Amino acid sequence: QVQLVESGGGLVQSGASLSLSCVASGRAFSTYTMGWFRQAPGKEREFVAAMRRFSGGTDYANSVKGRFTISRDNTKNTVYLQMNSLKPEDTAVYYCAGSRFGTTYDYWGQGTQVTVSS
């Protein structure tokens, strides 16, 4: 069973930057598509960004495009989410997820809280 552990969340002011990290257990990290999702209070979980396995291609939600950047270091079993120009509407619990075959996500972290004050 793969375990994902997020870190880096916190409370910041609007316009600030924050970097999230997610460390995965196991030896197959480089073969997973890795994604970030978020869930704001009273809302459903939504896709934020993903980096595809093998190709390294990236996808972003329109709401974060140009502000957030996903990256990964396969030597450290870690995926990152650099968040710039944060807005109050970015406030949510951010989850890291891994997909074995690039379709549905099989593994989820427990989440890290990001709060952006206005």
C-alpha cells in the first residue's frame, strides 16, 4: 500500500506564495501520475493540477493556471505544488493523489490546510 504524506500548508495573506510537498512511500513512484486536488468548506473536492507519468506532461485547472506549478523529483519520491499569487478562494484542504495507470487515482494523502486571508 502506497502512503502519501503532504506538508507545507499554512496561513498566508492574499498575494503570497506557498509550496506544498507530498512524499510517497514505495519504489514505483516514478510510474505514477501524480495530482493535487483541493476541497474548500462546503464544496466538493476539485482537481488542481497533475503531472503525467513517463511524459511529465502537466494539466491545470483554469482557476490556477499561470499561478500554480506542479513538479516532481522521482529521486525523492516527492511531488510539489508551488502556489503563487494566492487568493482567498484558494483556501482549502489540499490533497496529493497518485494514479497507477493515469486514469483514476488510487492513492490519497490525508491533506494539508491552506488558508489565504484577504
